[in-house]
Amino acid sequence: MADTKKEHYVPRCYLENFATAGKRIDVFDKWKLMVRTNQDILNVAMENGFYDLDLLRLMKGLKTDVYEQMKVDLMKIVGTDCWNDVEAIIGNSKYIEKKHFAGFEGVYSQLLKSIIGKSYNGNKWVIKNCLAMSEHEKEMLSFFISIQVIRTKKFRETLGDMVAGTAQTLAYKTQMNNIDAQPKEAFEVKANPDFIKLQHSMMILDPAITVRLTEILVDHVWVMCVNKTDIPFYTSDDPVVKIPHKKDKFINYGGFASPGIEIVFPVSSSLLLCMFDSKTYGPIFKDRQFYVMSDVEEVTYYNLHQVAHSYRCVFSNGDDFKVAKKYCKKYPELQEYQSEIEVL
């Protein structure tokens, strides 16, 4: 079998729920303000060799203390005290794509089908009298959503921005009290792509990160929105979107566990999962309840959040992206990658 080249940061089993029966999907490229119709899902939300990594080679280029600490971290992640066991795993540059994710996505595909099936295409009696999913399915979907958050191209870019921003700030602060001190902007720093890929891979493989985020999501109140309009829900190349509803001049309430946070995840073109901070919204919503969305403006509201939050591309099973294009023209900064990191 030929080596995997096209490696998806949004799984195909997920994208299928926004595609036609022939597994074709329509794409809005917000950088180019271009619509590409009838695309094979094999060719979207992916990059050749995105997860490929010669981990052993990169580690050998690290400083001794960093190298030794990374060995300890990797042995902990793999669950062994023997470094040779770790080498046998990470020596395969295709490990993340072919082994790590491959073991999850069959289960993920069946879970999505089960949850979508339970909506019975928006049957009125089901929506009024049934829950959207079981408690176990909620826990499982939380796990897969957590993986989705970490695995994307935008997450990797943000990680690089954080590393570069921290280095820039440290360089500036070491000389800020000098008479001939340079402004912060004078210290242009670019993170090494191989190093960022290494750090990203470590985060993907570290179960502690996924488990912690899973616990946060499970603690939220979930509402499954059923789309009764003629406009399909969008998804994107970074589909898990945080919408902060609590505002403060000095405090950022945009974290996954922040008070007042709403986290949205499109499940299909007709289903949208909203996860609300339980302390704020617990008295308002019943966990795992259905909610009928029959107002076009509501659907458009969530679709535009997908447009704004996406790295580059938005996906749908309908080719009408006029609202998305108008939104990007109104806010032209959306037409290129915008860093979410600001290191002071």
C-alpha cells in the first residue's frame, strides 16, 4: 500500500455529514473569496504529510536537557519505562495518521451516525420527548471534539504564534531598561516549523490534554439545534467555535471553561451542537435537549461564526455562500490568517 500523502485535519467521516450522497462538498475559500463546487471530500481540510514527522531526528537536534525531558514525557505518554519501546512507535513518521487517528475514526463515524439518526430528521414528537443522545454518547463525543480542537492547522499556527510571541517578548524585556533599548517590534521572531510540528505532535499524543478538555466539555449543558430552514449549517476547517457571552475590559472570557461561554460544533447540515457553561445556562436548558431552529437569522448567525473562526475554508452541501462572501468583504481582515495570540 502506498504511503498516505493526503492527511486530514478534519476527518472525512465527519465531513461526509455535510456532503452529498456522492461524497461531494461545496467549499468557500475566504482568502480568495472563491466558491468551489462539487469537491471530493478527499481533497478538502487536508495537507500532504501534515502529520508526518521524523521525531527521532528532530529530537537529536535539541539541547541535552530538553532532549532528556522530552524522552521522559514521551515514555509517560506511551506508558512505558523503556525508551526502546517508544522508539519503535515514533520511528514511524506516519504514526499519527495511520495508527493514532486511525484507531479512533471508525468509532467516531458510527457515533456520529447514531446521534444524527436519533434526531429522526427533526420529528416533532422525538424533539419534544427525547434526548439528543445518551450520557455515554455525550462523553464519547466530548472526547472526539477535544481531539478535533487540537488536530487542526489553525491550532498549529496558533501554537507557532505563541512560541514566537513569547520569544519576542523575552528578547525585548532583556534590554527594555537600556538607554538604547529597541521597541518590541524590532525583535522579529519566527518559530522553527519543525519545532512547532514536534510540539504539536506531542500535544496530539498526550492523553492528559485531551482528557482535561473532554472533562470540561462533559460538564457543560448541551443543546442540539435542529435546522428547520432551507439554509444548511456550515462547517469549516476549524469547526469547534467558542462564543463568549460574558464581556469584561480586562478579563478574557473566551476559554473552554469560562463563565458564560458557548461552544458550538456543527454535527451535520441539519444539526448543530451548542455546549453552554452549566453555571450560567444550567437553569435555562435541560442537558441534551433538542431545540428547533426555524429562523433563518439564527442559522446565519452560527454560519457566520464558522466563517469568522475558520482558518481558510468553509464547507456546505449547498453552494450559496453569498452571505459568507458579503461578511468577508465587510470584514476584510478575515481574508487572511489572523493570529489569536497577543503576548504582552
